Amino acid sequence: MKFNLTKKAPVNVYQVEMELQRKNTKSPFVAILLLAMERGYEGESITAGALRLTLMPALAERACGNLLQKLKTEGYLEDSDYDDGFKLSDKGFASAEQKAYWIGERGVYDVYVYDNPLAEEKILHTERKKIADNVANTEFKPTPEKLKSYIGTEVKIGNEEVRIESMEKKCLPRPDVEAKITITADGADTKIQISHAETVLTDKPVMLTANELFEKLTEETKEFDYDSNRNAVLVKFDKADLQTTRQLTIQRPLFMSQAFQEVKVAEVLHLPQTNTDAQKWYENLLVAKIDRHFLNEEDFTVYSNEIASVFKDYKVKQLKREDLINTLSADKKHFYQRAFLETSNYLKY
């Protein structure tokens, strides 16, 4: 199953000064923290000499010492209790376990916020800005709680993990932007993308398969009668459409109480609403699908069983070959079907 849900929605933008730390898993400092953790387990501190010998033989010992001092200044290391080396601080130990080094920065950012259940995180995107020349004449307002609640927490913004250390109490509200929200469901993979103009604000996986997302739609959308036990839309018999696998149009799909634009879902199973509908459907398919000669009763019985198997959950009375011949005898439109059905009769003469 494959389909897309789309809608447009406003995204709030606030310009605010923040102090951030960005997670970096490829920094060479990660290896130093891991070495410090390993030596700590062995009851040893990390020294400039040990660092040079183990990881950085191309650097002078003094340069290695400067790297350790930098990590101490940033709070990752602290002085050893028993020599002139260093040991991991709580922050350093947590970073070593995460195999991450956090790079700090401070500046003014446009922060894009979508306060909606569809977004895993309210903060979708941050964009560093220069302070405007006329900022002194701008009317600042209190930073909203939905932003301040992220202070001291780690949040995934886009594909990056960020720790928000501090945030100014006042911010500059910017005009809302219109964003396009697209949920793409394709087999086992589903993702949500929120974009504005050419900028992708967030692109994250959704922990639902396409079939599971479709079932969620059927639970919230009341445009059709869906049987979750049969995984089928139940419809009245329509002689003009005998297909059991059809394209389903949902005019106003709902997901997480959010309305999306009309969507067409291909290859959705449709079954009869009642036993009466099933009987009519079976009889009409029995005629419509005749495409071969039946040399004996057994041939026709096998064919009839194939058609009836589609309606196995219904009370369908299967027709015999002679019954169908009699039904069609007064109908000149089905000359070829009658000929196929009567083949065994001709062979008796």
C-alpha cells in the first residue's frame, strides 16, 4: 500500500537569543573522552603523556595537555584525586557513554515552532540570524512558555541533536509562515516532512506502516464503512463495478484529529455489506468472468468455487451450470457465455 497525506498549516516564527550546544559524534574529542573513561575503569587518570602515547603521537605532549585543559574548561574533565592528570566529570562521563561531544554557540536565531500533535517536537528548525540594525526600535514580547520549556533539555531539530542551555526572556515574534505537511506512506516506511518554500524544516520517520496508517484513517474518517476484521471497505452491490480491489477516494482524511487534503488510495479491498449484496455480486461475477469452455460439471464447479471464495464470509448459494444456462437463456447479450457453458451438452451428441 502506498499513499501521501498533504495539508498546509501555519508555523510560528520567533527571533530569540539562545545558547546552544550541538551534538557531534565525529569530533576527535570523543576519542579522548572514551580513553579517559577506559583509564578511569582501570583506576588511572588521563594525562598529556598517556594521550600522546595512545591516541595522538603526532602531537607534542604540550599540545595534548592543551586539549585536556580545553576539555576541563568546558566541564568534561576535572582534576584527578591522586596525581596531576584528569578524570571524567559527570558531564564527561555522560558524553563518553553517548560517544558525543557538544559544541557550544550563542547567537540570535529564528526558531520555527509548530505546536501540533503531528510534530514530535514543537521546535522544527533554527536559523542563525544577524541582529537587525533597527532592533532597538522593535517591540519585543515575552518568550512563550512553549519555547522556554526546552531550556535545559535535548531536542532533535531536523537531523541534529541540540541541547538548549539558555534563552532570553524576551523575543521578537516574526510573521507566521505557511508550511506544507506531507506524510508519505510506502509499505513498511512512513515519514512526515514539514517544509516551507524550499526549506525542509523537519523530515522524520513515523512508526507506522502504510497499512497501519490506513487503519488509523479508517478509525477517524467516517466517509465509508470499514471492517477492520476483514481489512475491507463494505459497499452495496453495484453491477457497474464488480472489482473487489479498487481505488478508494477519501475526501477529508483525518489523522490525529488533523484534516488533510483529499487522498486516493489504490488497491483497497471492497466487499459486500450484506449477504444479499454478496449473492448478487457472486452471480454477476460468475457470468462476467466466463472466458473458457466447460467440458464437464467438474470444470464448472471448480470455476464457481473460485468466484465464491471471494465471498467465503457470506452465505452465498452457488449456482449449478444448468441453473446459470437457464438464467441466461432469455438474455441475448450473453451469447458467448452461454456457448461456453453449453459445451459439454454439445459433446454428448
